[in-house]
Amino acid sequence: MEREGKEAALAPPRIEDFSTKRIEIFGKGSLLVDKEVVAADKWPGMVAATQLDFRERGIVVSRRSNGKLMTSKVFEGLGERFDYDNRARKIPSSFSLPLLPHGARSLLPKIKDIVVVHSHPMPPEVDHLQTTAISDVDIHSFINADYNALVMVDRGGAHLLVRVGHLLGDILPAERNIVEETIEAVSQERGGARDVIKSLATQLPSYGLGYFYTPTLSPDPKEGYVKFYNPGTLR
């Protein structure tokens, strides 16, 4: 038993590459993710461009049958068009994925889109916030999508949405805006953006989803991974 414990302590940490649709997050305070699979080197440029014109940017990372990754070019979303939520309030349009993110190479056999990364603008009226949160549109799009992870980046960090190993309840209803509900509840308690993220990270596993966050947009170049945290462990 003592030897097994030492071997476990010496074992290298698992670096997630999203090769499976669901991952196990139970009891994990953090998650190490391969930098290439989330296109981490593109994050600062995407955020900087989005803050200039408030247009979302997006990238698709796919894997070929030989295990090699394919990263699309950075696509530009819309900045001027607005949609309306169920209370007739204007909300910025979300980034839409192109049909063939890698051009003709998207037609190669056995290519699988595994991660979508997109940026969110933070306009002057939210300058007082460190970061925002993944949106209801993001969550419902991910639920209905076939890729394995979603990353949202803004000037305050990167947010990761994954599917967890066990669905504890029902799938999140399409008509439910859990992010909007959480923001309103936290506002009534005079909480901040971190409290919204922490609350979402607590609620979403019941619907088969996991939420992780890192305040770092430029991971250590010496490391081959990004360290995402369970928001409940951050102060």
C-alpha cells in the first residue's frame, strides 16, 4: 500500500485533451488542459481585437484520425446586430460557427471538431468587472452541439465548459436562462462576477456540465497546459 501511494504521488498529472465527449471532474479543484487543444496562444489576440470593435472572434480546433490537431483561422463575428431575449431586451448576437471551419480540409474523413473557442467583448459599462461569464446562448449551443468543450475568453480570463461523466438530473431545459437567473440572484445579494461564476459551477453539474475558469490569458510558455480552476476554490 505504501509503495502504491508513492507511485501515485510520482505519477505525472493528467493533461486533458478532450479526446472523449465526457470527462470526470468529481472532486477536482483544477483541470490541466493541453494548450494546443484550446488554442491558448490565440487568446490574447482574440481578446484585443474584440475589445477594439466589440465583435466576437472564434476558433475551431479539430482532431484527425491520426491524432493530429487542426486549428482554424480566427473568424470574426457580428458586432452591430442585436437579438432580443424573452424580456425584449437587446443582447449582442453570438458568434456563429462556419459550416467548414477548416475550408476544404473539413471534408477530410474522420475529422472531429473537439473544441470551440470564442471571445466576448467587455464594453465600458462593465469596466468595474474583472470578467464576465459564459452566456445562456453559449450553454444551450454547447448542449446541442457535437464538440467536446467550449472556451470563452474575455479580458479577465478564460472560461471552460465541459460535459461531465455523470448526468445527475435532467438536461437543462431550452427555455431556462440559468445565467440570467444567477446574475439576478447574485445582484440581489450584492455579489460580484466571481460569485456568479462560482454559483454556475455549483449548479451546472446537475445538468451534466462542468464549469472551470482561469484568470490567466497567457499561460506559462514553459508548460504544455493551461490550468483551469473550479471557481469555488478561487478567492
